[in-house]
Amino acid sequence: MIENKQWVQTAGKDIISWNEQKIDHKTQLKFWEVDHLFKCPVVGICLTLSEQKQLLKKAGLSSKKKSSFEIHEILVASSENENRLAQRADSMLNRKFGKEIAPLLKLEHGEFMAYCKAAFDFGDYVGVLWALAVTPGLPGEFKKEIFGKIHMGMHWNGEQSSKLKQKLARQQNELSDMRQSSKSAARSRHLLQEENEGFRQEQMNLEIRLAAVEKEKNRLKKELAELDNGFNAAKLEKINLVLKKKLEVLCGSCKEDKRQMLLLKEKNVELLAELEQQRELNHDFREESREIIEEVLALNRCDASCPSFDLCKKRVLIVGGITRMESLYRGLIEGSGGVFEYHDGFMKNGIKRLESRLRRADVVLCPVNCNSHAACSIVKNLAKKHNKTVHMMANSSLSSVSRVIWDANNDSAIIN
């Protein structure tokens, strides 16, 4: 509950001038007496799904094989008149919010309505919604205004959830492309390393040859020193000139090899820097994707305020698709409250396994670009046999899967 100073500052001049009588908590409305505008929001916002199932169980009604929407409908329908389920719902709501709303029910009507407006503006209004619902005699225009805030909040949450899911699908595709680029860079680096190793070995061989030439040179110098300076001087001079030329050729070859080695080292350093930059980009991309997933999951709470609550807990089967993207398909579907199942599309010794999964699925997706014609025909025949609707998709991208799954009210899928 928001602090007293906060709602006074927020309400300000908006405090409604009304009868200055205080609300008598003895006359507060029962669950089945609540205005029709607030029955659906009270069930969906003030009661969690587990609490709704608990109420059905205590009233002798089974919640098994019932979707969250069906449970929601039963509780809303029970609020039309006094009955066992409505009485239990009224008791649970009063136990849950009794202490919180007791001070509110003692306020004057004008202060009470100003407090309610401030609570809805701050977004902290679960208990306040129950207090508002059970308070008798509130003006119709005020109740309509509060209902409008709740209704438009549901639309806004649905729009934001859809945008985030579309953005996630796009970035998952980009991540897949970046991974392919990273693999290509790694292969190029491996080839360069092998080439670099070959040049290193060649350099070692040249250094060995150069050491041998130096050794031979020193030997000849020593022999020349031992000979008489005037004995065969001309002949020795010619030999010395020939050896010098050979030495110059070998030294030039060695210098060229060393220059090539330096160029290769510089190129290797540049490629290593590019690879490290690519790794940093991949890391940043994974972090951004993780944050988007968390935002999607945070906006995907399934209750009456969720425009796609009829998709929750549905079992979604994907036949085929890109096998290495199975974890991405799973994250998209299970992160949105669905149950994910996958079949790789290979039919050899796997038709019975596919049939058992298709029979218990609520939604079946079959991308035609990743499945053979025979596999697509088997999926269609099994769907007709078990009266299932199959969405034949042009491709298996995350964006295509997302569009089909979130178009939960679209019954135009064709099996042909």
C-alpha cells in the first residue's frame, strides 16, 4: 500500500468533493454483489491461478484438464449469485486483503476515491481494487474511470509483450548469423596458424643453412691465414670472390625470408585482434538477448490482464525445423507459458513417436522448407486422423514461429 504522503501529493486538487460520511465496513458488498465491471478484474488480478484452483477444489469442483481461462470463467460466472463457490471466494479475498483495506474503508468517500486514483497511478492497486469493488454507493463515472485504467493497462502490456517477442526473434536470427561468421573466422585463423607454423619451420631450416655457411666461411678464412700470403694468391682471391658472391646470395635470401616472416606475424596479430573483437560482440549480443528474454518473461504473467492468456499451458509441437535451434524454440515457447515438444521430422522408425506427440498437442507447426514432402504428408494425414490443426509454415525462423503462436485466435490454418 502506498504511503499516505504519496497519495495526498498525487491526488492533490483531484480529491472529489462528496458526502463526508465514512464507509461502514459492515455494509461492504459481498463477492456476488460486486459491480459487473469489476468481477472479471477482481478474479484475474486479486486471485492467483493457484488460489483459483484451490477455491474450485474446496467447492467440490475439479480443475484438472481445465485451462486457466476456463477456471477464470467458472469463478466469474459464480459471482452472479450467492452460492458455495462465491461464498468461498468472498472469504478468501477478505482474508487476503482484510487487514490492508480496513483503514481504507474508514475513509470518507472523497478521500477514498482520491486514494484509489493515486494507487492506480502508482501501479500498486491489487488490494485497493478489492476495497473499491466492495465499497457500496460509488459514483458510476468514477467506477468507469477506474475500469478504463485497468482495461487500457491490459492493452499496453499486451502490445509491449508482442514488440519484445518480435525483437527477440530478430536478434536470435542475427545471433545465428554472427555465430556462423565467428566459425568462419575461427577456421581462417586455424589455417593461418598452420601457414605460420610452416613459415616458422622454413625459417629454422634457413637459419641452420646460414650457420653451416658461416662455419664454412670461418674454415676457409683459417686456411687462408695458414697459407703463405704470396703463394697462389691470385687463385685464392678468385675462390674468395666466388664464395663471397654465394654468401651474398644466401644472405639476401635469408633477409627476404625474415621479411616475409615479419609480414606474416603482423597479419596474424591483426587477425587475432579481429577475432577478439568478434568474441566481445558475441558476448554483448548474448547479454542483450538475455535481458530481452527476462523482460519478455516478466511481461508474460498469465491472468485476466494478459491478452494472450488463452495460449498459456498449450502444448506446442514443432515437426522439423533447424535442429540446432531447438533450444531457441524451447526458450520462446516455454518462456511464454507454453509446453514445448519437438520432433526432428525424420520418419524412419519414428512415425509412432510422432503420432503420440501429435495426438496430445494443442498446436502443431510444420515448416515445409525443413521437411521432406513425405514427412509433410504424414503430418497432414495424422492431423486429419486425430482432428488436429496443423500450421504449415514457409520457413522455420523464430519470427515465423512467434507470429503463428501469438496469433492464438487465428483458425485459418490449412491442411492440404
